[in-house]
Amino acid sequence: MSEGYMDNASLSIGPLKKVFLTITAADSEVSPDIGRTTGSVEFVFGIGANGLTRFECMIADKHVGDQVVIPVRKNEGPVLFGRLFRDLPPFSHEADPVFLHISISAVSEPTQREIIKAMAEAAACGADCECGCGSH
């Protein structure tokens, strides 16, 4: 987890909050231990040019410690995650769908520099990025 996270479990995920998630991809909706691969992602919520992604809508208003399980079918990732898709850890699974067990690890106020950086990264997509950002 990067710097800047305070022990602030009362913050909920919402516009311009910095979010750190732990993601376990598994072959089972019930048990993240079956066929698992784990990774993490950090991003500023709601910074995309086209509004919230479907994924951001699913985790909106969640708090540290909350968990969500999202089934993701093959080739659905770019549509579901939009601009965030390129930042996700690589999960290669034979299962279709693969179940993403997502834990909200931290929520904090980002620095202005982090917001500007996130906006610049969101605007940097090219016509062939295939990230699902919709900016092209």
C-alpha cells in the first residue's frame, strides 16, 4: 500500500477518494481459495472522463473491510472496469466466469498531486489502448 493512507475506516468510497483494493481471482464464488490468484490495485475513484465505470458503481459507498464478489466473464473486463482495467493485476483463469473477491483495504483523501496524476493517466489513453475507457 502506498503512502498517504491514514487509519480512517470511517471514510467511504466516493468521488475523488484514493482507494486501495486487494483482489483475489478464484474459480469459486464461495471460496476464494479454489484456483486463486491475488493482487492489488490503487486508484482515485471517479476520475474517468466518462463518469463512473460499472465497477466503481459496484464499490461506491463501501468502507474499509467491506468485501464484494464480482463474476467476470471472459472479455468482459474492459467493459466492466473501463479505465481501471489496464491497472488490474493479470488474472489468467480457465473458469468462465472468474470470481473476483475484492476487499476494500484502504480509503483516503488523495493529495492534489495524486488527483492530477490520475487525471493525466486517464487522459493518456490512445485509440488502441483497449482499456474500455471510452475516450476514443
